[in-house]
Amino acid sequence: MGLGGGAVLIFYLTTIIKTEQIKAQGFSLMFIIPVSLLCIIIYFREKIIKPKLISKMAISGAIGAFFGAIFTKIINPLILRKLFGLFFLFLSLIFFFSKNKKL
């Protein structure tokens, strides 16, 4: 799925270690980027992903990251934490009630 490690790491850093949300997100990105690149190479070799789709996803991800970084500078960290939690609650509900059992 690809969301678990980053979510767990951010939760750990902010809740257990008491790191600021923005710093936890940055650390998570620094940790996850090399792992993601390695996975792309492996999936590409196994022909699990489509090369044309990678460029579209990378561009979309870069645009989202850019605006997300701006958004995190503007918004109050307490509100950011609550939005982060609501986002993952929303994703959890989608996966829980999904008709697609392949997840």
C-alpha cells in the first residue's frame, strides 16, 4: 500500500519522542525517499509498474509536495496534526468499507 511506514514513523516521532510535526514530516520524507526509489527499481525489473505511469505520478507527487510544504508553513501545527489524523481516519474508512478485497 505504501502509506504505513511513513504514518507510523510520524506518529512515533510526534507522540513518543515529542518531535514537532513539521520536523517529523521532513525526517519521514528523508527516510522514505531512498526506500521508495529502491522499490521503484525492483518493481520496474519485475514489470509490476508501467514506465509511462511513473512519470505522471512523479509529476503529480512533486506538485502535491510543493503545495503541501507551503500549506504546512501557513497552518497552525495543532490544526495540522488534527488534519493529519482526520486524513488517515478517512483513508482507514475507505479501506475498511472497500468492496475491493485485493487490498
